[in-house]
Amino acid sequence: MKAAHLAHNPHTTYAYWHPRQDAVFVDSVSAWVHDRDTKLRAWELYRRNSPPGVGYDPHLYWSAGPDSPDYHLLRIDPWRVQVLRGSDLSSRIWAADPPPHS
């Protein structure tokens, strides 16, 4: 489903919310990565370099490794990030020039 959405509109928004009402919102342009070297680099970052509790061994999901036809990598190029702290509702925003509308 996401592949069909991205094929028509690459503009995406991602959100993170914590029960303390802390939140992060990321406006971006996203695209599937097909370059093997980049896919392998991301694979190794998850496998070897993620802090405990964040990363995982991707072989648990793609037993054929980074060349698995089911292993898909999404590149996210943010142009606006908002961090909202729930304790006092303070907000910080980083923004680059927004991408052109397609």
C-alpha cells in the first residue's frame, strides 16, 4: 500500500508520541532505495551499530540477507522537524526550504 502511495506523492509525514505528551513530527520527501551499497550500509548499521533496544538483527526478518527481494529501504529527506515537549508545551522547529509540490 505504501509503495502505491509514494508512487503518486512522495511527500510524507512521520510522527512519534510518548505518553508524557512529548512528540516529534517530521515532514519529508521519501523514496525507495534500490542501490545495493546503500541498502547494505543500512543493513549493517542496524545489525552492528544500533544502541541496545533500538536496533535488531535484520536476518530475523529477511533471512536471505540484504539482497532479499522483501528487504526494502526507504530514504527520508526531512524538510521540517518539530519537537514538542509535553511538560510545558514548548516547541522547537527546524526547517529547510520545503520541496516543490508535485
